[in-house]
Amino acid sequence: MKKSTRITVHKNTEGITQEISDEVAIEEPLEYSLCFGPTASRSNKNIAITMRTPGNDFELAMGFLFSEGVISNKNDIVEISRNDGLDDDSNRENTVLIELNESVKLDPDKIRNFYINSSCGICGSSMVEGISKIQSIDSNASNLAINESVLRQLPKNLRQKQDAFGVTGGLHASALFNVKGEILTLFEDVGRHNALDKLIGKQINENALPLSSFGLMLSGRTSFELVHKSALAGIPLIVAIGAPSSLAIEAAWEYEITLVGFLNSERFNIYSYPKRII
């Protein structure tokens, strides 16, 4: 799927306006639907709409359901497909139908309907309610340690991998990296939470959780929601180009995650668990 589209804009430079062609990031809605329950009496329910950049929608759905506690691994899902039960087939590519294993127990009355904004996600609404239920990372169990000089190389490595950002300048990125600073996988999206859900969803599909031997790099700021999702995936280190929020820092200490912000080639700040940076 295309991540960007070309449009005509009027660009003003030093008081002179001219018409030019430019690339902008695509943002479209994606509707999540669940199929669940015993084989003899399956139920279907629309549970969420998110604004996202098209592409990797199945990984996005897996990451979202994992973060919401609906699934714990790929075996909880029988199949992910487009929703074919629509009156208007033109919207099919903006739908995802997730068929859950009948062993997954869900109370239909407790499945909330979400509208997920591309800029703030669900703003931690369900996550704040369930923060005490998350098993935090045992910092002594994670042997991850990374040299500070490697960290300072990461912004350059990330930018080289951000194909869509290079064209549009309008997408967030979440990237998994190793102790050598190598970017192993990267996802871009107009929503920073979507980019991370896509990344986590891919790792769930590969049975790769927990991600205790890797770090996460974010192209922008760090919110509580992103720290929470990282903790669920077992990520012990988060580094970001931008600033963290106060609640993100508190959560990083609670989850025993090393949190780095304002990272560039010359400097960075460590906000929690500095022992992993050597």
C-alpha cells in the first residue's frame, strides 16, 4: 500500500509564491472487528477505528490487541483478514477482521468501542486502569548494555531507514535495534502508537517476545502509552529523538526501563535506569 500521495501546493519562499507538486503522508481510517466465542455460536463486534498510514494493517491489529490485553500470543488468533461482510466493498482495504481462538475468553459487554486518534492513540485510558497488572521487567534479568557512542549513531541510522519520512517529512517511526546500533526492523505511521503496534505485532507473529535483548528507537517524543506498550513487549531500553512526558518517566522507573531522550550525535539525557548505558 502507498504511504504517500502527490498533491499540488502553493509554496511561499521569501514572499514569492509558486505552485509546486509535493508528497504528503496518507492518513486513512482502519476499522477493527473481532470474531470470537464458541465455535457453535460465534459473535462479531466492531471494536475500534484508528487513523493510520495504510500498510502492515495485520501487524497493527495484532499489536493493538496485544497492548489491550485481548491476546497474549499469535496462537490466540485463528486468522486475520479483510472484512468481506460490508455493504460497500470500496472500504474493504480499510478494515481488519480478527478471528480469535475459541479458547480466548471475552465478555462482550466489556469490549469497549474506541476511536483512536493518530496523534494520541487512546491516551492511555485503558492502560492507566491496568498499570498495576503489568509484570514489570526485571532489570537484573536483562543483560542488555549498550555503549553511549553507539546510541549517538542511532539517529543517523534511523534516518537512513525512513524511506517514507524522507519523502513526506510527516511520519513517525519505531525501530528495533541491537547493541551494535543496527536497525533490525522499522515501521512508519502518522500515529506514533501505530508504528509501535506494527513493530510489536510483527514480533508477536514471529514468536519473538519478550524483546529483552533489544532497544526501541522512537523518532519523536515518548509518551506513557509508548512506554506501556514497550513494557508489555519486554523492551528494556527506549531511546527517542524527542522529549519524554513526566508520566512516561514515572512509568519507565516503574517498569525498570532505561529511558533516553533528546538523542542526537552529540548529546542525550538518561531519565531512568542509567546502568544499561556504558
